[in-house]
Amino acid sequence: MNRRTFLGALGALALSRLGWSKPPAPLYLPEGPLAGGYPYELPPLPYPYEALEPHIDTQTMKVHHQGHHAGYVSTLNKALADLPAFQQMPLEELLANLEKVPAAQRTTIRNHGGGHWNHSFFWPLLTPKPQEPSLELQKRLSAEFGSWAAFRGQLLDTALRLFGSGWTWLIKLPSGRLQIITTPNQDNPLMPYAEVRGTPVLGLDVWEHAYYLKHQNRRIEYLSALWNVINWQRVEALLG
């Protein structure tokens, strides 16, 4: 048994005594440094900062990634520094069991752990190579939402109407059905605070920091631009 396995076993034992449970549904853990666990690292973007121009501007991408996302990672690591049992758990399980985290660190881990997970999930869902969703994916989403146009309209309208900062998600429910939901701030569908929990398939960041440098308060312009760079191949892969 190597050191990592040994520490993982100790962490699992400590958490089992706290009543720790696995998430209720299979969840997607982003590839890369996030999967390596604590201390977490800022994952590199899968494309250059300027790659999403003209839809998402270079300066916004730099501030969003190097400023906001990096800040979530740093604060999350600080919050976990004195919680060795919780350091051993995959971040998605930590977020799914936030109610077991000591109250003194819970809100910080909720906000900054959520921010790290959400953005690590978000970046690969964007692509510098505009693509059309496959006919199979369009059929799947049309079957759930009435038509491809109805799906697009519901997703973007839900994101447009979300009050304040937060995220809009397409999630897979345990039944296999799909649903569009929103979460405030850096919450996500993995957390016990979500009104509907499920496996994220697509996430749209509608915090103002995602678009304000270029689009200011015109969220509808940002959403229209974002639609042009969605990585539909990845969405389809996550749907399974």
C-alpha cells in the first residue's frame, strides 16, 4: 500500500465516522488537475486565451481564469488546510456532502469549492472550433424539450432570467431524463442545496465577470455569443 492509498484509507475511515455518503447519482469529475485532489491546482485552459474571439474576448478570458478561477483554488486550499480528513475526498464528493463539513469552513468550501469545480467543468465545454450538434444529440434533446429550437430557447431564456449571479445547467436526472435548472452563486447540481440534484451535462456561467468587460450589462448578447462556442461533442459525450 503506497502513501496515497494509505492516506485515502485513513480519510475514508474518518469520514465514515462522520456519516459520509457517496453522491446519490453518478457524477462527472473533470479531467486534469482537479482529479488529483488536494492541494488543488488551477487547470490550464484547453485553448489559448484569445481562441474564443470574437465571441468571448481575450481580456475577459484572462481575468476569468487567472483572477476568478485562480482565486477560488487558492481560497479552497486554505479552507481545507486544517481538515485532513476532507482533503482525501474527491471534490465532487466533498461538495455533495457539504453538510458534513465543519460549520466554520462550510460556506467557504461551498463557495470556492463550487467555483473551482464549476469552472473546471465549464472550460472544456467551450471550443474555438464552432460546431453543429450531431443529429443524434438534436434528436435526444428534441425528444426531451419538444424541438431543438425549444431546447435552445428554454436554456438561454432560463440563463437570461436568472437573477443575480449563478449558473444555468442541463442535468441528467437519476431516471435518465434531462432538465434545465439554475443555481445561485457558485452552487451546482452536486450540492445538497440544489433544488434538483443530478449529473451536470452542460453549464453556462452567468456571473457578470464572465462577460462584463465586453458586453457590460447586456447578458443576452453574451449568451448569444456563448452559444457559438459550445462544445457539443463534449456535451454528447457527457450525456452518454
